[in-house]
Amino acid sequence: MEKPTLLSSAGSDELLSPVVIHAAMYKQIQTILSIAYLACLILPGGVVAADEKKPHAVLVVGTLHYSPELTMPVFSREWERFGFRTTVVMGAGNPEKKIENVLPGIEILKEADVAIFFMRFLKLPDEEWQPIEDYLKSGKPVIGLRTANHSFKYDKGHPRFHWNDGFGRRALGTPYIVHQGGTTAIKVVPKHRSHPIMTHVTKTEWVSPGTLYLTRLEGGCIPLVTGTGKGKARLLEKGFGPIQVNESEADIVAWAWENEWGGKVFGTSLGHPGDFAEEAFTRMLVNSVCWAVDRPLPGADVRVSTWQIERADKNKK
């Protein structure tokens, strides 16, 4: 059975050095991560006791779309720098084309204090689905990036067909609707700048290289950041009813919520590799995990790392 990717849990107070990650580096990164996992296995007693007291963040990578296989392992090191243990669950190959060993090691979720999901259109077997359902129903925090609100694509008639929309709607606050084209103009919502996730996010406007995703947020969601994007005007007939998409649309791209199981939620349709070059976004991610497990937030004088990471999949937005 394939093993989950484990990164170092030792942590560091040093700012991570800026780095440019190209698609050609992907196999090298995978090799390094595998070596790191083996090193952890041969250490006496595994992870040291001091690290076991740190909150455990599990990052679940279940797509190659928008290249989270590059961004999530790198960002896991940033969370370690702020006092977390991290595990990256990531199988070999394209998870969207697999129906077994899709997320090897996903059972580690039972040990997680917070889970970060970056998945898309998966058809997990029962034994890989169950740890996710168990985690959600435990009421622990959930963070979803970019495509996480359409994490599953079970066939009609499958017992988990309802989770295709249900994971986004019930776990994260919105199902997938549609996306626009081009870039997205980002604005922070002034009313909610005092929310913990927005702590010391000083920039109020920037441009995301990713397309705008439209939402249908559940009641109680707190809008933190909005975006405006352009695309083709079109009429869509969705399962919940028809929707007219205009050439120019504005929507909420980051929000906080509490789901039906009592879990804290940070959901965002940001997560394009280019977003990791923006300190406002990476600070929101660091803040969201600290907020989720009630840890102190980084101070204004504490820098948060950014990276120049090129998208590896199809080189499109």
C-alpha cells in the first residue's frame, strides 16, 4: 500500500527562502518527500514527544488541477514554522483517474487537529472515503482550497452521489457553480477586516491570476474577500435550477463558517499557484489554521513566506 507523504515536523522560526518551482521539478520533489518519509520511519520512536504536543495539520491533495502537488508540500513547511506538525496525503499519478489507492494513507485523518483539502472530481473507494466522513462528523476544523467544493464526482446511482455537491455545501459552505475566465480582481470586505483570519492582512486589493469561481453560500457564512471576473455570458441548467451567468460577475472568494457538525470552516476559491506569491493570501492561510485550532496568530512584525510557483497542469488559468 502506498504511504502518505510526510514532511519534517521539526519546525523552524526562519522565514522560508523565496523559491521558484517549475513543473520539471515535480519528480524531484516527490523523491525528496519519499526520502523524508523513510527518514521519519527509521528514527527511534518516530516523531519526538515534543512534536506530538503540536497541533497536527493534515493536507489532503487529491488533484493535479492547479498544481497542489507543488504548492501544498511547500506550504506545509510554512505551517511547521508556525508550530504545527504536518502530514501531506498525496498518492502517485493523477488521482482523478484512479478508483483505488487514490489517497493512500488517508486514515491519518483520525489523528488530525485540522484538515486542509485540495481535491477535485474523485471517486474514492469505501475504505478511503470513510476517514473523510468520520473526520467531518467529528466536528474538527475544515479548510478547503480552490477546487475543494467539487472534490467528488460519483456516478448517478452511487450511494455517495449526493456528496458531489454535498461535500462543498455541507462541509465547506458552497457547492461548485461555475467559473469565469481570465484573472480576478480581489477586494477585502471592510466590514469583516477584524475577523481573526484577516489579522494583519494589510493589503485590501490585489489581482489573483486564477479565474473567479461563483458560489452559492450557506447561511451563516462570513464573507471575508470578494472577487470580480469576466467570462462568457451563458445560461446554465444546474441540478438546483437554472442560473444566468453574466459577462462580468462578482462573488465571495473567501469566507469563514461553522458547518453542521460544529467544525470551524475557512473556504476559499483562491489557490492558483500564482496566489502563493501574494503575502495577503499566504497570511490568510496561516491565520486560518491558527484560528481553526485556537493558536495565537502571527504578529504584524512576523513575516509570512511567499513563493513563485508555476502551474504544471496544462499551463492554463
